[in-house]
Amino acid sequence: MRLIFSVLILFSFSVTNAQETDELKVKNTINAFFEGFHKQDSVALRETVSTAIRMQTIGKNKEGGDSVRTVSFDNFVRSIVQIPDSVHFEERLMAYSIQVDGSMAHAWTPYEFWVNDSFSHCGVNSFQLFKEGETWKILSIMDTRRKEDCKTKFPGKRD
């Protein structure tokens, strides 16, 4: 009986450890994406995403209603690498909520966006990832963007 109990405990630790390892790998993939983003490094950005990457943003349209806009990853990368050196931008992730099921993962990351050390906007990123072999790749990024209700939804210091 002790042997069976010991085996069950060891098995549960290994399953928990594997889950934590995958969650950490997902977080590391997202962090690598943002490292490439902040360095304006197109190669680093492309290494973190699937060839089938899909990007969408939810925001207000000209009429003030909510809308979804799809952005080509190539256009996104092009726009990032063309930002002048005189402009400093930073997307600060406030937290991570990561869920993993086998080779699929989802990460929810509230953020603040800063330009030249001034607060610009806030929102949430929703990442869908797929595990290719031992590597997690981002399949989809959807984000929200707003200027109001940032402090109440994501408390933190702002200028």
C-alpha cells in the first residue's frame, strides 16, 4: 500500500512539474516576443510566432462603437522596426494568467503602454499558443486598447 501511495505522489509531482514547466515556457515565449518588440528586432519577433500568426485589436471606431480590426503580422513588424530611435516605447505587462492543456496554451496579460515615458493607453493581451515539439509558438494575439479606466482595472503608478 505504501508503495502505491508513494508512486501516486511521485506521479502527481511530475505532472505538476511538467505543467509548471510549460507555463514557464509560455511566459518565456511571451517575454521573448516583447524583448524583440522593444528592441525592434524583426528576427526575434518572428522566432516567437507561428507562420499562421493572427493579430487582432479591439478598440473604438470613429463612431465610438467597439470594433475588431485584423492586422497583418508583416505590417505589424514593419511598423515596429520603422519607429524612429528618438521614440522610446514600452509595453509593460502587469500580470500573467496562463492556462495549458497539452500542446495548447492561453495567456491573458493586462498591460500599460508608454511612449517617451508618458502613459499612452492600457488594455489586455490575449495570446493563444501551440507547442511545436518542445517550443511554444504564438498562434494569435488579440488585444484591447483604452485610455480610461486604466488605474481602476490595473492599479499601479502612472505619471
